[in-house]
Amino acid sequence: MKQPTEMSVLVKDLSIRNRREVREGSLQITTTIVFSLSIAFFIVIMGIFISDHLKKFILSDDFYSTLSSSSSIRLCNSSLSSSSPPASPSVNFSSTARGLGDWIAPKELWHSMSDKELTWHASIIPHIVDYPYNRTPKVAFMFLTRGRLPLGAFWERFFKGHDGLFSIYLHTSPEFTDEPPESSVFYKRRIPSKPVEWGRVTMIDAERRLLANALLDFSNERFVLLSETCIPVFNFTTVYNYLINSNHSFLGSFDDPRPMGRGRYNKRMWPIVSLSDWRKGSQWFEVHRKLAIEIVSDEKYYQIFRLHCGPQCRPPCYMDEHYLATLVTKIYPELSSNRSITWVDWSKGGSHPTRFVRNHVSVAFLKRIQDGFNCSYNGNPSSICFLFARKFHPNTLEPLLRIAPALLGFDP
């Protein structure tokens, strides 16, 4: 009986020892795991701390000054014969530098800008009122024509002796490339042009293109749109003073209740353009610089008209008769005198005005255009209401040149 008892004690003793070892081993394992996790957490925290400070150092000026210093040392060490910094690449400033004159008045009218680039460039407005040069305001004469100017000789007489007070811009059909003699005021005055169709958006595009090109010359203050059938009915001095001293632009705009007026309004234009906004006016306008910039900068109303006004629309609509008249009424009605300074004869009715031939031209005829009307100029009554007239056939050139010296004061 003694032996089993001893065996029982031995087994019990062994069991107690095993349980103690297991408990001690678990504690050691637990301690090891906790210690390892603590080390890992410490490493992560230190990594974040070091990374954050390293970023701040790299972004600081000290880093770049240190880098520059070390770079300078390396560059200096690479050339023991000289302590001066390495030479910069050679630049020929005489051929690349541009003076103020290149920015305020392009020497060449021809360029490679797209319409979008051109209108963006033309819409730039200096915010300093005083010009850094002696600026003489000029009148920009913008001719929208298919090709040559059949009455060009008459205009040559008009411009003669007034250099520096005017600029000329010609928008012709793209295929027209003829140039007048170098002695002509029209020599190299063509701008990059595109095809134009009457009554369509391309007509407005051409007008905006002319305005944008003329705006690139910062001395241009007034802008008048003309066609190849237009003539001046006063001499240059009278026209120049009338425009430069005017407080308003000259752009006709009226509410026409007839089918050829309100009847052309497209309801799809609402709400940007409502029927009460809808206006009609003459295509042949004159505007001052502020309004010219607004016209070439417009995208809001231009896009509406481009989509919903054209001969193909229902009802048919003609942008050259409605776009500018409506636009100016919407944005700056106070800037316009609400009348045109280009006389036309609509007395015979129809879709086109009277076209005058050589038998119509006389001193009495032109005198009637000069002072046969009454209007307002700068808030005061005036008998000078029209500075230009159209539509004149090419065969009127000879009688116009004959009577011009006496009537208009041109040089013979």
C-alpha cells in the first residue's frame, strides 16, 4: 500500500509543477507579445514624427538655401580657374525684345490667331487710366466687302492729309488677295477673313472680327462699320470731330411690332432674351471703345442668337438686324444714341434699300443728306445727323469725284 501512495504523491507533485510552468510560460509569451507591440508602436510614432519634420524641412527656404549653397560649392569646385558663376545661355535681346509700340499698335494686320484667341486678346482692358504714351485718339474705319472697293478713289480723297487720325481694316472674301499700290491708304489693310453669308451668323462673326482686330490698336477710340457701297457725306475733319467728341455711340435700336420685327422673335430664346428685350436696327453701326469691347466679349447673348436666329429658323430671323440692337439694349442702353449715322433710302420698300446710280448724284442730292434732317447730338438739337450714305453703284465714282472738292472740301 505504501508504493501506490508514493506514486500518487509523485503524480500530484508533477501535475502541480506542470501547471506552474504553463502559467509562467504564458506570462512570458504575453509579456513578449506586449513588449513587441510596444516597440512596433514606438517605431511607427517615430517614423511619423521624422517624416513630418522632414517634409517641413524640404518645403522650407533653409532646404533650398542649403541645396543652393552645396550646388554652388560643387559648381565652383568644377572650375578652379574662375570663381564666377557659370555663364547663362546666350540670348539675342535685340531680336526678341518687344517695346511698348508692339503691344499698343500691331505693325502687321495679318496674324494666325483663331477667332477665339483674337476676341480674348481684344477684350483686354488696361486698369490704369493714364496712357504711358502720347495717345491721339483715332477713328477705325472697318470695311465689310466682298473684294475691292469700287469707290476707293473717293475714300482716298477723304483720308488724304489726315495720317495718324484714322485706321483702316478690310474684311474681304478669303479668296480675294489683290493688293492696291503701296501709295494707297488701303495697302495691306486686309485682316484674316472667313466666308460671309447675308443674314446668317457668319455676318456677325465678320463684324466682331473687324472690331476685334481694330481693338488691338489702343489708339482706336471710335469704330465705324462700312460697306463697299458707302460714301462719306462730309469731309474728314467734320466726321472726326463729330465722332471723337460724341458722348454716345450710334447704333439704331427700336421695337418693331410688325411681323418683320417682333414676328422674328423665337420663344426658345427665353428667358435670356424675352420678347420685351427684342429689338431691330441697322447693321451699319458706330461705337466707341468701351462698347466695342463689350460686343466682342459677349458670349451669353451671342450663343442664344447663334442657335435660334437665322434664315433657316422658324420663324426666320436675321442676326445682322437684331443681334447688336438687342445686345446693346440689354447691357448698355445708355451708351447709345439709338440712331444710325449711315443714311439709306427705304422709301421704295422691300428687303433692300434703294441703290443709287450716276444719274442720282448731284450737289442738291448730297446737300439733302447733309442737312435735311433733325436729330439730337450730345443732348442738343442738330441738323447734322448722317455722316455716311449707301448704297452707291460703282458708276457713281466719276460724278462724286467731280463734285467732292466744292461740296465736301476735299483736295482736288
